[in-house]
Amino acid sequence: MRILILEDEPKDLKVASDAAHATGYDEIQSFMWLSPAVQWLEEGLRGERPLPSAMILDLGLGSDSGYELLRFWHSRKAGSKVHIIVWSQFEERNRDVCELFGVDAYVGKWEGEAALHQALKNLRPAENS
């Protein structure tokens, strides 16, 4: 299974990648900046590469915003169901905004790696349907 990770902190990127591997994702495409992640998804939407089955997205990306990827995906997904986990340091109140974009889970980084791992495990039955 394929997953896209958008995370600008190397330590957190490793945690997300390790959690993805541990829950069965064998193809991990990671980005530390918004623009190449959007380009990669655009190529997938054009059929030039397979789309991921899931994404892990940090909302705080230095000078970029993870919300931009949520907006992009929400406006262009063309019926494709890619599961999205927001994994962020942003305050809990951001959960409500993310739900408007149809994210599958919002995990605060303060909840730890186990919470991210569990959110990924919870996606597995949904991916097979």
C-alpha cells in the first residue's frame, strides 16, 4: 500500500514513516514542502502515477500550511478516496476545521506515536472496502 507523508520536521517524518511501515504501508512517498507534494498528487490525478491510499499531513510546515494541501485535495479529488490523517502540533480547535475537509482522523502530536499508529491501523478496514 502507498502513503504520502507531508511533514517538515525530520524527527516527526521518521516517526510517521516508521508508523506507516509498521501498519503495512510498503510504499512511502514523503515530502517536507507543500509544492512537490501537490505536484506529485496532481500527477496521480492525471493518471501518471498511482495515487496513495492514505496521507499523513502536518498542518504547520514552516512558511507553508498543510491546510493548503487539504484545500487542494478537497477541490480536486475527483471521486478518489484517499484517507487523510492530520498529525499536527496545532491546537485541538483545528480538529473541527479539518473535519470540514473530510479527514479520517486528527491526531495531535502531543498524543504520541501510539496514537498515530492506532489511527493508521483504523484506516486498514476502510481501505479494503
